[in-house]
Amino acid sequence: MAGPSDTKRLSERTRLVLGGRKPAEQFGFVNTPIYRGSTVLYPTYEELKARRQTYIYGTKGTPTTRALEEAWTDLSGAAGTVLVPSGLAAIAVALQSCLKAGDHMLVTDSVYRPTRQYADGVLKRFGVETTYYDPLVGAGIADLMRPNTTVVFTEAPGSQSFEMQDIPAIAAAAHAKGALVVMDNTWATPLYFPPHERGADIAIEAGTKYLGGHSDLLMGLVTANARAWPALKETFDLTAVGAGPEDCFLALRGLRTMKLRLDEANRQGMAMAEWLSQRPEVKTVLHPAFASHPGHAIWKRDFKGASGLFSVILHPLTERQLGAFLDGLELFGMGYSWGGYESLVVPFDCAPYRTATTWNPGGTALRFQIGLEDVADLQADLAAGFERIKAAG
Ligand SMILES: *Cc1c(COP(=O)(O)O)cnc(C)c1O
């Protein structure tokens, strides 16, 4: 197998199979193995002086990390990728690359909560001021920009509350004032939302979710377009926060089946969300692929699919009823993170930490991650839970 000379003409599915692979450099083995290493030896003094070789030190990359970087850069339509040990580390290194003391950052009020905690807890100490904005602001972001606003942070949809952001409109307004757009694209992944094509300068993916896919991996990926790449790469190199080789190997393994798993999550999630929407206990389903979702038109315009993560608002439950519902579930685990093969549920409340918008859904909020179990089994598990709510009423 010679391998294709130009991968750009190939479809995404084929690129997921080929991405980053160089069997000829690995004695013909299909997968790039786990390279562990700090020291890389130089053959001559001349080459040592010039640092003239592909790999120069463990923190600067190995064939394992390079394989994943190349595949992800290609998939994301980016200028480059850096790999870090978690999604939150990806957010941290991305923001460090484009902020300095005295800067102002705008962050969506629907943001992943640890991003907010990083901004308020760490960036603030380094002299960066953050203000939160209504996720539905769209082009109105222009009115919130200050002369020192250098970053507009976006996430679509919010990973609990599912507000859909108009990324192209926000990006156009931010770029007109010289700011960079950073996006947390964990929900859609580059398979369902091409971040750079839609206006993001830097995109973050928690590979912990759909790239890993098996709840056994922590991984963060940051991609950048040509404008943002030099600073991202320099910050990453100076910080040396690279992901470990075993984790990169597992992520590469996940990459090969990522589209199959994501498409299935999309189908399973829709089937469960539709079933839930018919239940009398459910007040609202928060799923952008539903025609009734306020952000549906944006989702349809900009996204190629949905993941298996969505929320529902139940008619208000007492704590006793909620406990009876959750504690008796046999298939849905209760726990954070998502994107694995198994179904999860967590109750949530955004009200205590929102600052730009009010979260008042008028009922009990639950977030579901739908895994690969049979949907009839999952529905029966929830139906039994709804019976326990009645009994505890
Ligand atoms: C999980 C998650 C992260 C962080 O990923 P970790 O690997 O758990 O640190 C970031 N953003 C979103 C939207 C997430 O769901």
C-alpha cells in the first residue's frame, strides 16, 4: 500500500481510517506504536548543533503524538493541533496562548463550568478580566466588545442547558474588532461542526468524550487556524504540557471508529429524546435537533449531526421523588463526563453560577448521555423510574 498522495480529495470516512498512519516507517505494522521516550540521540555533533532531525526531545513530540496531531489537524481543517492531558488543560493552554495581562475576554454564560472557574480563578490573577454574555447574543456581541477585548469564548451548544450559539455571526463581529474566537467544540466534534470553516480561530475538543469513547481516557486537543497557530504552538512548547504516549495511542484507536460511534450516539440520542418528549412527566426536551428547540434553525444551518448528549426538564419533583427516580435506575449510571459506550444521567442546576442570564427552567433538570445499549431496554429503565416518582409522590 503506497498510501494516497493527497488526502484532501478523500472522504472523511476514508481520512479517519488513514489519518496519521505511516506503516512503512513502522516495519509495516498497521498502527503507530507507543513511543516512550525523553532522550532522542543525535548521530553527529553537526546534527546536535543544528537540532536537525524530526524528533529532538520527548516533550516536543514522538511518532505516536505526531500521528494523532496530523490526523486531527486534517479532520479539523486546521493549521495545527496540540495534544494535552485533558479537555480542561486544552482550554487552559488555548487561553494562555492568546491572552495577556490587561486583556478583556468575553465568555458565554452557558460555558462548561470549569472554564468559568479557570477564568475567574486563574486568569483573573494574571490580570485578565472576564465578562459573561448571553449565549444567544449573536451579532450583538459587537456591543460588548471593548478596545482591549482580545478573546470571545464560545461553546455550542451549552453542555447542560443546550443554548445554541450563532458562531459565524459572533465570529464576524469579533473579527471585525480584531478579537480571536475560541470555541469549545466537544459536543459536536469536528465531524459534526467544522470549527475553523465556521469562524473559530482556536477550537478545543475534550477527547475524553467521543474520541476516547470508552470512559477510559483523558485527552484534550487544541486546533488553530493559520492566524492563531504560531502563538498556540509556542505556548505549548514553552509549557511542555503534552499528553502521554499511551493516551495518544488510545485516542488514535478511538479515532478509527469515532464516526460510527458518533453517528450511533446521534441516532440513539434522538430515539431516546423523542420517547422522553412523549412522556407526561417531561415538560421540555433540550435537544438542538428538535424542531421545537429555540436554536434549531442555527443547528440545522451549521451542524451535520447531534451527539448523544441532551437534557430534559421534568415537571417539578421533590428531592424524595428525584432520589427515588435516580437511585433505582439499573442501566443509567450517575456520573460526570460522557461520550462513552454506556448511558448516564445527572441532575443539574445552572442557576447558582450564571451571571449574564437567568436559568429558570420551571422544573427538575436532568442531563442524559445515551450509550450503545438497546433503546427499548433504556426506555424500560426510565419508565420504571417514572413509576417510582409516582409512588414517592
Ligand atoms: C468534559 C468537557 C471538558 C473537559 O474535558 P476533561 O477531559 O474532562 O477535562 C471540556 N468541555 C466540555 C464541554 C466538556 O464536556
